[in-house]
Amino acid sequence: MSSRVSLTRYLVEQQRLHALIPANLRLLLEVVARACKSICQAVNKGALGGVLGTAHSENVQGEIQKQLDIIANEVLIEANEWGGHLAAMASEEMDGIYVVPNRYPQGEYLLLFDPLDGSSNVDVNVSIGTIFSVLKKPEGSAGVSESDFLQPGRQQVAAGYCVYGPQTTLVLTVGDGVAVFTLDREQGSFTLTQENVQIPPDTHEFAINMSNMRHWDTPVKRYIDECLAGSDGPRGKDFNMRWIASMVADVHRILTRGGVFMYPWDKREPDKPGKLRLMYEANPMSWLVEQAGGAATDARTRILDIVPGKLHERVSVVLGSKNEVERITSYHARL
Ligand code: AHM
Ligand code: MG
């Protein structure tokens, strides 16, 4: 058992080796992990906890909130507000930023999260998860405001997700590769189960919501048509398709065995750049994927270079195995 590495030990040793995890960032990551354990318990109770179903409210994006969306959001806020490591938080489930109350010390970090991604899957018992991104509050700014959050994803200092599936798995990067921790339910602790995750550059698996096909832009349709043509088509090989409708679960599969995930702009809502949110969905996932040797673009440019204009900004997403992402991006460039 002595060879088991807990999340705490991993963070301490990474700081010793690479100096990327100062004490307050370690505290932040441990608190987020603890909050994920609480969310996991609420998710696991399901109908027994009386937590399934809608909350009969809408979030700022006009989406119907599930009871578990609200519970997960509260768990993350309550866990993080008192530690002195944060200046403010932002969430898919809150209109504006949540500034750490005056009764607690203010820290130097900003935390963004999607408390329960894929929550349309909650009631049907399919994997869902929590996505998070950590930024540093810009130096010299007095107080904290929404504009402090509007930094490109390449400035993240930590990012990760926790997937609540057959196993509960926390996946983390601080800019030195991707590490995976599995929740040991008996011990109640996250244990390191994989380091240096690598996404193979080539794949024969794609993930997209095919029901939107008639709304896609020409390059997206071309790419998928070529995949579907299989060994008889220009790609000369057969492709497989997966779509879980939980970004965490789809990205976790890609980190595990490769693949490409797309949620592109489409003609249903032409004024919106895409469905997924840049700051607490696309940015953390893009950094994880890049850290694992993959690539992530909005079909034209690197997602991590996009400077957000607002907190809940949406973006088109293409991420995963590098050669496929580059191919899809090049199809768009030729337009
Ligand atoms: P959510 O954050 O409200 O759960 O929405 C994001 C989810 C992603 O996890 C997933 O990739 C996508 O929405 C699925 O969308 P669709 O139902 O259009 O297939
Ligand atoms: Mg989401």
C-alpha cells in the first residue's frame, strides 16, 4: 500500500519537482477534489436522495436547471469561499461572478466551473462530471471584477474535471502533463492511477451529435462524410462513432484511447459561435488535451489563444487526436 500516491502527496511532490503548485494552489485543488467527492455522493444517491429531476429554474444561458446542477454549484461555493485562496468564482449556473465575502480573506486565484456538466444525463444514470479552470487574478487590480476573469485559456494555472461514472475519476493538469486519480470509495481518497497521459495523434473514432447534421457548415459535413465513407472513401479506413452528450465523458474517452470531439457552430443559432462555453468548458478541456499531446481549436484558431469578451462566451469546439483536429481545421481554412 505504501506505493499508493494520494492526491495530496502528488501535489506536494510536483511542487518539489517543478514548483508549479504553491501552497494556496494546492489548497485550492484539494478543496475542489473534496467538493467533487461530495457532489459524487449526491449524484450516487440518485432517487434515494430525492435529487433527480428539474429545479424548475433557468440559468443565465436559458437552460432548465436540474436540482443537482444547483446542489453541485452550492457545494463548490461553500467548499471554496472560506479558505483564503480565492478572490472570486464564476460558474455556468450563476449570472455574474461570486466574490469571496468580506468575512473571509481574499486570495490570489480565480476559480471557474461547470458544476455538473452533461446534466441532461443525470436522470438516466449516464456519466456526468464537474469541469474546473483556475486563473490568477491580474496583479495590481484593486478588488475583483468580471474583467479579471477575461483571460485567454493559455493563462490557466490549473484545470481539470471529475467524471462521475462507473468509477469516479479526477483528471488534472498544472501545465506539466496530465495525471489521473481514481476515487477509492473505501478510503475516501483520490489515488494516482495514471501519469503522463498521451492521446494518440491518429484515430478512427469521432464524437459529434449527428442529429444536427443538416445544420452543419460545409467543412464539418465534408469531414464527417469522409469518415462515414470508411474504407471505400478518401480516408481509406473505417470510423467508429460515440456521442455520450456529456463532454466530460467524451473527453475522458479521448484522453484514454484517442478520438476527436466536435461541437461546431451550426445554423440553428447562427449568431452564437457554438453551444459550449469557452471559459469553464472549452478552456480547461483544451488545456488538458494539449497537455496530453492532442490539439484543440474552434475549427480555425487555437482555443487557448482566444481572448474572452464575456464570462459566458460560447465557442465552437474541435479537440482530440492532433492529426484529426489539424485536418478539420484545415478544411475550414480553405473556405
Ligand atoms: P451542460 O453544461 O448544460 O450539461 O451542456 C453541455 C453538454 C456537453 O456536456 C455535451 O457535450 C453537450 O452539452 C451535449 O449537447 P447535445 O445535447 O446538443 O448533444
Ligand atoms: Mg456543461
